[in-house]
Amino acid sequence: MPLPRTRGTALRQQLAELRGPDVPAKALDARALAALAANPGCRRRAILDGAGVNKATLASALGSPSAFGQSQFALTRGNAFEAKVKADGGAELLRLVHEKLDRSAEPPAHARVPELTAIGPEGRTARTALALREATEARGTWTLLDHPMLALDVAGSPAFLEPDAVVVHPDGSWTVVEIKSFPMLDGSADPAKVGAAARQAAVYVLALEEVAARLATEDTPAPEVRHKVLLVCPKDFSNLPTASAVDVRKQRAVTGRQLARLTRIQDIAAALPEGTCFDPARPADELTAAVESVPATYAPECLAACELAFHCRDRSREAGAVTSLGRSVRAELGALTTVPDVLAAARGETGDPADPTVAALRRAAALRAEALGAAACR
């Protein structure tokens, strides 16, 4: 007799049907979660990421291939640098953690590196939680968790995350370590890249806080998850590692609020037309209709964070949406959501003159006309 379908299994089955038969799910990583949190109003990205759809393959099938992503050379260089940082049981990595974050503790002469291998992401998540518990209880020693697996609930669906490393200090507190291949020149790195790394690390901090909360008991408080993460990069133009402590409290708070605002994936999936499927092997017209059945919230920032950005930008421009000009412009224009509406209000054809936005547009149009008239006279 078949087991009854629970709400969780029913959702997983529905997401698998949306992804397409025999299409493997693409794991939702911290970088994607940080990008999703930066645009919580985009239902299209939420359902595609929740269903594990490969958006790069989907974009190519739609005729709008994406240039988003790392080159193979950058991935190879990053993997080689990470291996160098973690060599000899992570001795250099732990030295940097001690130097930058915990000088009051004993130097990490000998550290534990537990084995985290298990079957499937759920098994690895459970093994990581057990290793964190054991390391926290073993006070007075350093522990390095190499590529642990963490789980974070995102809009009602679990996302499995794999930070580069997590260090348990002798006092039982936990630190996230991010290893990047971009250089740190004279002690500082590209602010945009550091900001992206901080947002990614903030996702790991949120996931670790959930693990810590589950370890708390009536007699034992939850372990401390440090809000200063360690960013490890190559020093200057060499391959030698250097590091900097990055405070991610602001990014953690913003990411937590934005993820909480996400519409639950169940609600988005329930509103889709019957038979919706995002399988890239489907005919182009059916695939386009399936993608367009989910509303998107495009902004120019999507070009650096989402594989479907070119497709969504084309549709946004066709609709004349002001969001294609940027979120700041959209915020300034209030109830005027399309470019034709803005132009009509500026010309005095529509809009309430008492509306400050309409009045500002008409004043700007008058100044423009005056400037063009003066230029023509000259």
C-alpha cells in the first residue's frame, strides 16, 4: 500500500514536474541565495531556483544566452589557491584565523579536522551538525570543518549550502571562512568583490545560526556564531594567502529580512497554469509561455546576478517598464510604472498636477524645452 503524500513530498514532486522529467536539480548555493535576497520581489527567480532549474541552460533555450558566471580558468585558479590555503591540515588557514580574529586564544598548534563524508546532502548536513556539536563540547581545541554542509529554509524549501570552511575556536564559538581568488593589494581588495563575498558569507552565518539554535538546551546556551568572517585572498600579485576580518552584521540582517519577505514557493507554484514546465527540451514557444507565466521584477542589477537577465531585460523594455532604468528611478516615479505614462505626464496629457512627481516631470520638461530653444537660437 503506497504511503500517503505529505505536504513536503507533494511540493517536491510538484517542483520536479516543473523542472521537467529526468532533468537533474541544480543546487541552490549561497551566491544564488544572496542574489535572490537582493531581489525578493522576483517570483520568477524564486520558483526557478526553488525547483532547481538550471537558468543558464534555460536562457540559452529561450534565445537569450547569459554571459553570467565564472570562467573555467578562474575556477581552476580558485581551486588551486583553496588547496594551498588548506594544505597541511589547514595550518596556514588556522594561523590566519588566530591572527585576525582570536589572538587571545592559544595558537593552533594541533587542530582537529573531522571527516564529514556522508550519503546525500541530508546525510552531510546531519554529519556536519554532529561534528559542530562535538567540536563545541571539546573546549580548548581548534577544529577545522572543510566544506561542511548546512541547510537553510528558503520560502518553505530547504537549500543546502557548502561554505569553504568553518572554524570552531577553543572557546566554542564558530567562524565562517571565505576563500576567494581575487587579490588583496596592500591590504585591501576590490570593494565590489568584497561586498559580494560578505553577502555570500552572511548566508552561511544565517544557516549556522539555525544549527546553533538546535544545539541549545535548557542547561546549555546556543554556541556563538561570530559575525566577523575571515576573507582569505592571494597577497598582492603572489599566490601567498593573506586575510582580512569582515563584519557581516549588516549583510546578515538585510539578507535575513529579504529572505523572510520571499513569497512561499508553494504559493507561487499553486498560481501557475496547469502543465507548466521549464524543461529546456520543450518547444521554444511553450517554454517562453511557461517562463512568462511567472511575473519577474527586473532591474539592471540583475545583469550581474541572474542568468535570465537578458531575457527579462528584453521583456521589460518591450513593456516600457521604468524598472529597466533602475530601482532608484522606479522609486522616484511613484505610481508611474511605464515610460509612456511618464512621458504623457511630462507633456501634461495625463496625471494630477497636484502630484509632486507629475509636477516635477512637467517642470523638467519645461526646462528641457527652454534649454533646447535657447540652443536653437544660438
